[in-house]
Amino acid sequence: MRCIGWQEGRVWLLDQTALPLSCVKLEYSAPSDLAAAIRMMKIRGAPAIGVAAAYGLALTAYHSTASNREDFLRELRETSQLLRGTRPTAVNLFWAIDRMLAVAEGERNLESMRNLLISTAIRIQDEDEERCRRIGEGGSALIPDGVGVLTHCNTGALATGGFGTALGVILTAHSKGKRIHVYVDETRPALQGARLTAWELKGAGIPMTLISDNMAGHFMKEKKVQLVIVGADRIALNGDTANKIGTYSLSVLAGAHGIPFYVAAPSSTIDFRISSGDSIPIEERSPKEVVEIGGIRIAPEDIPVANPAFDVTPAENITAIITEEGIHYPPFAKSLSGVAANA
Ligand code: MRU
């Protein structure tokens, strides 16, 4: 399944704010509208955001009326600025924009630039799906038969170019006949677990139990959960990993119960410019997401509210990081350096 795609000068996407109650396909031809969709989380998940950003630049290339290379590049840089301002934490967004701009800048002919930008955006999505499948294949070796697996947020086909990262590992292990029971954290406040992961797992026929986030420790203590696997929005060179808020607490719980804690992500999620998680910008979202559920206010008016969308799990809490290049164990500064060479 894919949640986004390119169709003759338009980008279509599955509205993830409407799922699972309704399946709404949206179409965009203006990069500014696509940027707004990213900000509103109609498309979300680090690799999918990267794909969407690439398509945003492909839209600019397709619809541009610029008659010379300089004007064309200026339009692309303007769209890049707009896209860079949408969501700050997932590095895939910046990675995809940089790759698209480098492609444009390396080409002299206007028509070739246009065609190359569109084909590169499509390639970014195809490559991401391929990377996810390799992550699934490699990571499935870490899933023993007959285990309870806890996951957080949504890391499936909806969050990527296709197939998924942590959820891709679960799907692959299931398809190999391993008996798995997935504990799905609902993932407050935006409920990606309850709305999206539960929907994907149900579609795949994988046994699951939806739990609220504060139940995770209980199920670990009850020995229902034997491993945790999550995705990532940005991984620093030392292995510190930003992911959906609540991931850090899960890593501490997993450590306290002696449960392995795995991170699955494509190499496009590794930020090769930062040495630790201290440099990762954490997105602060609207307080409305916390004080409302389904548009209904659940907290008193006029109270202070915090809504960081991500937290950083320190490398020492992570058992292994799974990328398309293989399974990387600590020390990550050493094991991830091989990925850098291939990215
Ligand atoms: O705010 P979101 O829904 O974009 O956050 C998504 C996550 O935190 C995912 O775990 C991460 O992007 C990995 S998706 C393969």
C-alpha cells in the first residue's frame, strides 16, 4: 500500500487525519497547499514527509513558467523554504529537499531540470519503499517466534514511501510465519497508534491489542511484551534517536524490564551532521491537540499546556538500530559510520 503518489502534475495522498473513520484521497497541484498538508499531518511519518517534500519541489518544477535557469532555481528555493518551515524534527524532509536542489543545480538545461526533478521525486519514493523492505527482511531476524511486541506511533506504509519501518519488520516476521502479538500504544495526543497502526495491522490480519500509553509498563511487568520496536525521526551519529513523544519513556521501561529496545529507520533518517541528540530540534505543536480529543475539550480553559511532538531516546537505551544496511549495535558512532559511507 502507498499513501502518496505522483500523477501527471498532481500529488495525491490519503488524508491521515481522516483515517480510520473515512478513506479520503486528496490531490494537490500547488506546493503551498502540499506544505500545509504536511504541517496539518494529513501526511506524516518521517520518510513520508521526505517523499512529500520531494513531490512539493516536483510540483514547482512541473508548473513553473520560468524561461531561464536562474528564475527556475529561484522558484525551487522559495518552495524549499516553505517546505523546510513545515515540520522541524524529521530529518528526511531536509534530506529530500537537499537532494532535489542538488539535482537541479547540477543540470544546465531547463527542460532536463524539470524532467530530472520529477523522476528524482518518484525515485525517492521508490527507493524508500525498497529500503523499508530491506529493513523488514533484516529486522525480522530479531523477532523470535511467539513473542509480544510493543510499538509506538505509526511506522507502516502510511508513514513511509511504502511498506514501513518498525511495522515493516513486524509485517515481514508475520509473513515468515512467526507468531506475533502486537501491543499498540495509542500514542497521545495525535493517536497515530490507535487510528493508523491499528488500522494497518487489522488490514494485515496481525493479532494485536490496542493499549493506552500508560499501560505499557503494566504489560511488560506481566511478561506479555518481550521486545519493543519503534521508528525514528532523526538519529544522531552517536545513536541518540528522536521519535514520537513517549518513546523515551518506553526505552526506560524496556531497560527496567530487561526487554530489547529496537529502532528501525532508513539511512535517510540519520543526520550525519550532528554528533548527539542534543542538537535535534523538537517540534512544539498546538496545545489544542492536548486539551481536545476529537474536537471536544477535555481540560479546563486557560491552563498552561505543553505539547512537544517528539523526545530523544539516548543511545545507551537502544539495543540495536536496524537500517537497510543491516543491524547496528553499540557503539553506534562506529557501527553507523559504515551507513554514512553508503548513504
Ligand atoms: O508526528 P508524526 O506522526 O509525523 O511522527 C511520526 C513518528 O514519530 C514515527 O515514529 C517516525 O516518523 C517514523 S515513521 C517510519
